[in-house]
Amino acid sequence: MPGIRLRKPNRITSLITRLGSGLSRRVRNRIAVARGTDWRTGCPITKDLKTIRVGTKYGGWVIPQNVLGEKSVCYSVGVGEDISFDIDLIDRFGCSVFAYDPTPRSIDFIRQNYSEQTRLHFFPIGLWNENSVLRFYAPANSDHVSHSIVNLQKTEEYFEADCRRLSYIMKENGHKGLDLLKLDIEGAEYKVIESLLEDQLDVRVICVEYDEAHTPLDDGYLARMTGSIESLLESGYSLVAVDGCNYTFRRDSVTA
């Protein structure tokens, strides 16, 4: 995947990765806690910050405590048919959530169930590193909702939709900074993170699902994940939580 720095994981991480299929999640998590690193990439996990879980067990995310409030602005990119995280953000903190997803089933889901939610602002567009019309490829299982710009599951069926660069969307909305950005965008997270760092956007907390952790595009997936995470760490973010394939970062200037 062009534009992502390919970093080789260290030996211990490589060994744990090779053993990963034979280890339970509990065992892998215990190893990670003991080492203070992410078991997949070897990147350090900061433990000096209290965290909370927002949303359901399936659709929730771990975020830093005491970061959000009524005036906070949160972007949730990749809605699908589960917005328990978004609704819990609104109910718990009273903040505004700007949600983005061009998938037809997601659009119908929001319109049928949450059209009267005044603090949820939904836009049927995708996120990428440029403003363009792109193909979103269907999942292999038709029961699933999420489509992929990078075609993670190597399917042929697709729809086309408008995509925007994050900085462009923020400017349109009049937002100079974000308190939280959630990315669940089926492999497009690499490009979006690159553009975010290139534009030096003011984002306090970033929650990202690295979808290649469970649906790798090719053998280079681990190097891509490692390079993306390291680019955030080198730009002043700390990795504060790893929950399955969900990674949470906070900018180091944020305290709790």
C-alpha cells in the first residue's frame, strides 16, 4: 500500500505474532501487559492515564478519562449499523458527534433510527486523503455492512461515493480542532492518518481500528500497522489502549 513506511517488528514481537494463532486473546493480552507493549507491533503502551469504556462490548471503545465534555466535538467515521459508541458519547458527555459513512445500509439505518437525535450530525460521505469519488468494495459476506476502498476482502461488487480529506471537512464544519476522532474505515485508516499528520490537525484523541489485524490485504500488513502507529507516536501521540484491533491514542499534551 503506497505511502506507508514499512517497519520490521522486533524479534520478540515477530515470535509472538507467529505464535498468535495458537494463543488465546487472554494469553496474548497478559504478555502485552507484562511487556508494556502491543503484542502485534511491539509499540509501547502508556499506562499512566486512566481510561474508560464507552459504548457496548461489541461496538464500544476505550478512551482516556476526563477528556470530553459538553463542548467537545467528536468525529465518528465508519458507522455501519452500530452507533452505540456515538450515542453513549452523546448521552454520557452531552457532546456533539459528527458521523460519516457513505454505505447505503448505514444511511438507511441512521435515517430510520436516529433522524431525531439532535446532537448526532450524519453525512453520507467517506474519508480519504483527497477529495474524490471512489469505489467502495463489498464485504465477502453479504450479511456484513462495511465496504472497503482498498478492497480488503478482494471482491468485485462495489458502489461509488464522494470522499473528502479530513482537513477539508473540518474547514467546512468550522472546526479548528477535534476532541476525538474515531476511524473504522476498512483499510483506509492509513491514508487518513497520513493526511491528518501532514496537515498538522489538532486532534486530541484518535481511536482507530486497524482492520488488517483481522483481514490482511497481504503479507505486509504488520509492517503497515507498525509504520502507521509509529508515525503517530513520533508526532506526539501516545498509545493508551489496545482492545482487540482497536487502538486508542492521545496527544501527549492532553492530561487527565
